[in-house]
Amino acid sequence: MKKINQLFKALSEETRLRILALLLNGELCVCDLIAALDMPQSTISRHLSYLLHAGWVEGERRGTWMYYQLVVQHNTLQSDLLAVLTAHLVKLPKVMADRQTLQTYLATKGQGRCS
């Protein structure tokens, strides 16, 4: 029951939902999320830490930056929730704007590396 509670609590905050929506297309660096959401690194990192501990994302350090991706779901409930999120989050205007901002940022990002 505690794990289920953590899963749902992680989804109860708009910034975390926006982060999950951006990670639906694959791995991103923290600097990518900072640019897409126009939030400070400390805010993004705090929400990523929450998602990490709830089991939604996993991270890998590469040099100075952390890269995050969605966890491959081994839990049926989490897998079902991710399917619902995938179907509905991408239709929200704020999420669509975030994705467009991310696309623009990635197109101009220097050789795919964070600075």
C-alpha cells in the first residue's frame, strides 16, 4: 500500500506531471528540463528526486549533469497509470507548449551536450 501511495503522490504536483510528459519521448538531461520548463535547476532537481524515489524515473550521472528517463514498468498498476498519462498529458496545452519549447531548445543545443 505504501508503494501505491508514493506512486499517486508523485503525480499530485503539476511540475512532476510536466517532467513525466517530457520524458515520454526518452531520456533528457536536467539542463534540457530546465530549458523546457523555464525553472531553476534546484526546483527541477527536487521534483526529479521525488519522482526517482517514487519509482517513476531513473537517473545516470554523466560528467556534471544527470540524465533521466522513465523507468521500465514491472508493476501492472504503474504501467497502466503511465498508459493513461501518455494518452492524456500530451493533449494538455501547457504540456504541448513545454514539448515545443524543448524541441526548439534541442534544435539549437550545441552538439547535443549540456554546458
